[in-house]
Amino acid sequence: MHTRNTFTGPHRAAQQNMRTPIWDFYADLKAYRVKPDKDRRRALRARFGRDTFPGLTKTCPKNGVSFRAYLGSRFGVTGKPPVPPLQQLDCRRAEAA
């Protein structure tokens, strides 16, 4: 995200809409690391799901979803359609095959 150049107002706004939730999530992870508790752990898992970053850049396109759209949905970026968790997308793809 930090290496993407934006040249127009709407692109800068879109970039900021993606960055803010990511940095908020990162701050919450750091706070959890300092003082872990079960409630915060559940909240963080619910917020991001069980998905992990490794492999998402390959898995998302296989399921017809862009990585950016997927992250935006997981972080709750407003104004974008929700993207289901990858487990649901994988099941749909398997059923179609």
C-alpha cells in the first residue's frame, strides 16, 4: 500500500480508505501483544477472519476476487461490496467444477 503512487484526488481518497483500517488493525494487534486477553483475541479474529496473508495474492484471483477488494472487505472499507471469506469462495468454486 505504501509504495503505490496516486495522482488524483479520488485515488488518494481510495488509498487512504484502505490504509486507515489496515493501520488501525495493526495498532490493535500491537495492543493485543502487550496485553493479550480472550475477548480481544476473539474480536481480532472476527474482524479479519482466519485467513492469512501468505497465498492470498494467488488464491484471491483463482476465486475471481482481487486481493485489494478482499482486504477492503475484511477491514470493512466503506463503499465497497462485501467479499465472502475465502472458504466460502473455495466451496462455490468446487461446487461449480
